Amino acid sequence: MNADPVRVVGEDKDVELLGRLVAARDRLLEQIGRRIVGQHEVLQGVLTAIVSGGHALLLGVPGLGKTLMVSTVADALALKFSRIQFTPDLMPSDITGTEIIQEDLSTGGRGFRFVHGPIFANIILADEINRTPPKTQAALLQAMQEHEVTAAGQTYPLPAPFFVLATQNPIEQEGTYPLPEAQLDRFMLEIAVQYPDRDEEERIVETTTGDDEHPVEAVLDDAELVEIQHLVRRIPAPKPVVRAAVKLARMTRPDEDAPEAIRQYVSWGAGPRASQFLVLGAKAQAALDGRPMADLDDIRTVALSVLRHRLVVNFAAEAAGRSAEDICKELVEGEEWMR
């Protein structure tokens, strides 16, 4: 950590960009704080996903400001924002777009024209994503993985940068469609949005029941954000950090080398994408802190958000009252994966 940042990160422009990122992070949090009270860990998670180029799943009860938070982040980044309210009657074409017949007024001929759906934006808020059937949920898969949409045999690229920030209500599950594991795996982080404390809730009530507006100034634009994403990937992850990330992900799989709790309570563990996101999240943490190299503490910081939605617990875990989060927390708080 004491190495010359120019030699560690890369070129002089990388060091300059790293400093700009730290300054931009502080300004971003200041601007977002004009509308959002508290939720510092949630905002850190959202920023981690954004500078990493990943997607995030926000899990929290209604009324905690998840939608406002995402739209405020979009305003502060000067990005095109699109909100999709997922409902049982939503169709895939309502997300991706559809072809319409259009008449050429000059020639009188008719042809098909593709009308872009709301997915063609930089930040997509997939509100209550588990309230729409799997057929419509699957419309997001290609967009999330390939950053493109295919309709009527034609492929259309999505704007860069592109993020899906989805929300779920963990309480009411009646009439919902749980996300398939393949789609859950494409979310880099699952971020738990908690209730505010007493002082924060008093501030929320004071600021939201008055007549004052809370404008947000743009801090970064799309080109600068794409440049920052490339910088994050250039942050070095030493071999011990990569080894620890892979070991931690592999320890969630119930085989002969897994801890007793994993073998007893887990049916399926995290796949290789978890290892990738652990390292990428660690790099993002380092970059947001202005550090030129990721370390094991960065892995620990993002580990719970990366792993908990990737574990499938069995009936024994449910009978014992053990959740995937409990098991992951026990695993991360141990030190076996760091050796």
C-alpha cells in the first residue's frame, strides 16, 4: 500500500483520474444528500456497482426512498433515467420496444420501424422486479449481460454506461415471481435497505413535509463515468487478494472441502461470477477511497452483498432458522478464506 501510485496504478493520467474520482465521490454524496437522508452504506453499494459497471438489487420494505435514491443518483451523474414498474401484465415488448408499421408520406410505401422501449437508458430502475412473470423478467437478461437488445432478428446496442438497479419488497411475497438463479447471478450486489434511525427519520420528515425544493447538480457525465469504469478495472488486485476471493466463493459450495455449516445447510453455492465480482468490487472500493490497490479488507467489505443472493439453502436451513445471509456472514467473519 506504500508503493508509488504511478507504478501501481499505471500511468500519470490514472493517478490524476483516481484523484478526480475521489473528489467526484465526495461531491456526489453531497448532492445526493440534498434529497436522501442517511443510507450511507446503501449509497456506497450503489456507487460501487456503478463504477464497476455492474447491476444491483435493492431489497427493502416500501417507503424507504429506493426509487428516489436511484433517480437522484441518475440526476447527479447526468444520466438518462428510466423507471419500469413491473406488474403481472407487463410484456417483454413493453421493456425492449416493438416494431410498428410506418407509412412514408413521400412515397406512400409502408415499412417497419423499431420503437425503442424504456430499456434504452443509462440507469434502469426495475421497480418490484419480482411482480412480473418469468417471460418478462427474461427480457432483461440479454440487456444485463450483453448490453444489447434483440427484436425481430435485429440487435440494437444499449447506451453506455448501462445499469439495472432493481428493487424487491422482502415482506409481501403473495402474487410474486421469484427471480430465477441465472438472473439473480447477474446482479453484482444485493443491497439491503434498512429503516432509518430516529434522528434520520426526524430529518426526513422535516425535509419532505416543507415547501422547499432540493435541486441536484450534475457531478459527472456519461463519458467521464465510462472512463472511471475503465480505471477501476486497471486497479491492481494482488495475487493474495485474487486467491482469497476465489477461496471464499468456493467455500460456499457444499463439497468435501466446505465448512460444516455449508455442507449441512446449502444446496448450491456461488459460481465463478461471484469470484469475479468480489475482485471487481474490491477494486471499486479501493478506487472510491483513492487507494491504488485492492486489499483483503475490500473483499470483506463487499463479500456479503456479493454472496448472499447466490446461495440456495436447503430445508434443513429453513427448519433451523438459518438464512443465506446468516451463513454468508458467518463465513465472511471467519478468517479461513484469508489464509
